[in-house]
Amino acid sequence: AAFVRVQTGARSLEPREGGDPDAVLSRAEAAVRTGDIAAALAELAALPEAGRSEMAGWTQAAETRLQALEAAQSLSQD
């Protein structure tokens, strides 16, 4: 199965343990599906530099969204 996954470029669809990029991305995607952007960003920080570079646009947008949500929550508490 691993050979086929590597040859086709397929990624894991379910979160899985491990430190390889596929495992990290599977956990980050699972966190996004549940709305936990902070957890997804924490997972993506574990990617190798090349992976972090590829995800930079998404990471920046996610950080902006997280800041906006935190600001809205702060305003609603005031």
C-alpha cells in the first residue's frame, strides 16, 4: 500500500501518527475539518522547511482568520 501511495502521490485521508509529511498533513486536515485552526497550524509547524514553504499562503490565511475570530470573540465579551 505504501508503494502505491508513493507512486500515485496519494495522501492519507484519516489522521495518523508519525512525523512524516503525510502524517502531519493528515492530522492538520483532520483539525481543519473540526474547525480547530490553531491545532492545524501547530501540526503544520512540524513540516520540513520545503513543506512549510508550500503551505505558507494557507498558513498566512489561517493565521489571519484565527486573529479575526479571536478579535470577534474579544469584542463580544466586551
